[in-house]
Amino acid sequence: MTEQPWKMPNNPTDTFDGSLSTEWELEALFLHLSLYLLLFFIPSLSTHHMDKSRAHGNDQSSTAGASCGHVEDYEAAILAANAEYDVKKAFVQSLARTAASSEVLAKEHAHLNMLKRRHAELVKASRQVPCTLRRGWLAYPPRMDIPRDVRDPNFAVAFSVEDVEAAQSWMAKYGFVIFRDVISEEDCRATRNEIWSYLESKVPGFRRDDPETWRVLSETNTGRYYDAYGLPPDPVIVTRQLVRNRQNCNVIRAFKNILGDGILVSQDRWCLYRATQRGGVPTRNNLHLDLHPWRYLDGNTQIEDLRYEEGHDHEFSLEIPRSRAEDGPHIQGVLNLLDNLEEDGGTQLVPGFHNAFMEWKLELGKESEWLFKPGQHSNWLHPGNGGASFKFHEQDPIQALAHRIPLKQGSLLLWDQRCVHGSRPNCSSRVRMAQFIRAFRRAPLSKDRAVARACAIFRKLKAAQLLDEVSGSGMEVFGFHDLPDAMDMMQTGLSCLD
């Protein structure tokens, strides 16, 4: 405020000489006109900063930007409130020189105090807006349309594993690619049966043939996993068909089409999205990056500290957020086990973001400014042990750039780890079921880490009595070639730690 607000005298007529002046009437009229001009012109300034975002296709009309939720909005609103207060104060002072009644003056003075309070509230609210709010927005890629399969437009375009060049070209442009018919209908059915069997054995009261019992997933101690992301609590699940899928020749060939030879595959889990039209709990709508933007680029992620010791299955999950650009490319994947239509919920992606990643990262500024603060309505860095994930707020304009990726049964969806992705909730009468598989190059792993990782996988397969399932391809992608006397160990069942 430029000065303290004018205070009305106890007897307003004490300041008047009892006469009316045309000059004061004109002044009052001029002040009113000034007020309206200021209120019209100043708020319009706040729309100037939106122009580039709208040119990018990021119209914020339905987000926080439309309701003074951003730094620039508050600055313009505070400027307008201050100008409105100053004009109103001058007008009230002019009334004090006229024969205005005490009732009129009291009313105008109350309005003046209201304007002062509003200005103070805006100043207070502006201090709670993160300074990072709009950083990175101008680096977002333009919205890209995703072509649909001409044979069945319910699904996105997919490629055969033999169509290498076309798949690579698509991946380079969009940041993801779909390979069709990677596993058979029989393999899909067997994998689904293993998921149902896991749930029936782990969750009392759950029965696959009775959707009314599926609500018990929410009532368990680990219900938050199922409700939020449709995930079981175990980070690594080793069952016969899951192992077969991880070493399936088509799955491996799809990954090698993008990564080249010499790859390792992840040890992961599956997901189940319950049908919300049959009483299922909808999972969270989310967009994120499974990496730490700063450490991903500088390499300080502690990934080589992983030793996969007994009881530390979560370290397989840490391979994703601790990834380093120097070891890339890094490919994440979803193996689809049922036809997954748009409304069934599932993976969503921001196509082309992998090509914008570097420019976006440069616009972010300091890492320390992105740590989450309760109540904020902006993007944030979710810290982790060495790695992290970067979360995009539901009001961020990047939400308008995301596409749901519907998949046919048996398809494998791969995406570049730098591509913003997430999931949308189920809103249909059908379930979604899928297995997560990712792959990365073997070469960057240190010998110590490679051996420790292979030993951990060997232990788990031995405990599940599934060593006999390991194929020649499995020996490679599970990293068993890094183990001394690997073939003898497979035949005898001895662990490298025995």
C-alpha cells in the first residue's frame, strides 16, 4: 500500500463548509472513471504470460491458472487490488469535501476497508505459491495424435517383432512402441490364472469368480497398493508363467529391437485394475517420470550400490529410479494380458516427451526448489534412496498432452524412461490385467553388481522350484552368464552362495 487508509472523522460534516462545488463533483466522476479503467486494464496483463503456453496447446482455462493459482496471476491481482484501493481512497477523500451524508461515507469507508483486507489476503496467498510453478512448461512438446490400428481403431498401431525398422522409427518419434502377438492367448490365460491364484492364496475371502469378494483387497493391511495402483505388495513375484514370459523369445526380441543385444530383464510384478462398474475401487490418475531428473543426468544415483541381498527384493524396484543417462537407453514395458480398451484404465503416455526431456530439465532450475510441500498445487520431486520420481500435478497442463494407450491381448508396450507416463483409472465393467517387464543393457553393470543380481535371481528361482524353467534365453537375460560355472549350478541346483 502506498500509505495508510484515510480514516473517517467522527462527525463527517466537520470537514465540510456546507457548499457543493462543481469541481469536486467532476473530481469524483473522474476518480470513478479511473477506477473502472484500472480494473479493466490491469487484470488483462495477467493473461499475457499465458500466450506461449496456449500456443503450445496448453490452455489453462480449466486449471488453477484461471483462479489466481499462479505467481504471475497473483502479481497482476495484487497490482489491480492496490490500484483499486488507491482510487477508492481518493474518491472517499473527495466525498469528505462534499456534502455527502454520514451514511454514504460510512458505506464507502467500509468498502475501502474491504479492499484493504482483500489486498492483504492476496499478498499472503501469493507467498504460498511455489516459485517453480510454471518452470518447464514451455519445453513441453506439442500435443501429438496417436494413429489407431486401421484393422481395429479401438487400439493403437502395433508392430510385428520382425518389423524392426518401422518399430524403431515409431519409437524415435513418439517415445513408445507396441509389439503385437508377443505371447499367445494360452500364455495370457496361464498368466491371468497365476494372478488369480496369488490373490486367492494371499487374501482371505477373495474369489476370482465372485466380484463381490474383490472388495476385501481394500480391507487388507496392504490395501493401499491395490487401491492406488492395482499392485500386489510384493515387489518381485516369481511364478512359472511369469518366468516364462520374462524369457519369452518374442519379448526378448522386442526389447533387442530397441536396445540391441546384451540385455537384462527386470524382476517385477503384475497389476490388476478392478472393474469399477462392478464395485471396484478406481486407481489413481497419475503422470510421472520414474527417474531423478538431476541425478539421472549427473550419474549420482547410487545404482552400483545395489547388492540384492536376501530379503531386499525392493532393490530390484530401485533399478528404475536410480537409472543413469550414461547407461541408457532405458526401456520400461507392460505385457498386456487382456484386451484393454480406453475405458478399462491403464497406461497413459505423453508422446514425444523423450525428445523434449533435456530442454525441460534445463528449465527446472535447482533441485532443492522442487521438494514437495504439503498443500501445494504444482509438480514436485518425490525423493528416494539415491533415485526419485518426478510427479506431475493433476492441474498441470501436461495432463492435456497425455494419451491412453489401449492394447490388444498379448501385446507388449515399450516406452523410453524419459517419456512422461502413468495410468488412468478403470471406468468400465471389465478388469485390466498386465505384467510389468523392463530391460536395460548389461554392459554398464559392474562385475560385483552383475554377479550379486544374478545370484539373487538364482535364489528366487531355486526357492520357487523353477530352475528347470530357465531356457537358454533366460540364462542370458537373467544374467546367469555372469555366474561362475553357471551350467553346473543349473544342473545341481546349487546357489552361487552355497
